Amino acid sequence: MLKTYDAGDLQQVTAQLRTEFDALPHKCVERCVADTWRCAEHLGFKVTPGLVERVAREHLQAMIKSEPPSSLRPPRLAGRDRLG
């Protein structure tokens, strides 16, 4: 597939979002940025680093918000470590 974007721009956006979303694996952020860039190209948008950053940020925020908080595990009953 022919890449029509500047690799430096892609790396800059990825680095910015990696810092902002350090709770997510770096590969996840990299993939999101690359996929966002390709999707915008496919849809015919004029792809800019700013556009990609904004759309990828929204997607990454949704990923963070969709994960259940670990603190919402059901409480253990006193003296019982297992069910049943």
C-alpha cells in the first residue's frame, strides 16, 4: 500500500498521544494513529497531523472509558475465598 503521509508527522502524533495515554500499551496507540490516518485517507479527507491527533484521541478516550474499573470487582465475603 502506498503511504502518502510523512513518517515524521505520524511519529510526532504517536509520541504525543503515547504520553497522554500512558495507561494503554504503546502498540495500541501506534496502531490507532496509523489506522486513523489510513481511514481518513480512504475517506478522501485532507489528512493533517492535527486531524489525525483529534480523531485518534477521541478513539483512545473511548477505549479508556470502556474498560471496567478494577475497583468494581464484587466484594469478597468474610472468610470465603472461593465460590461454592
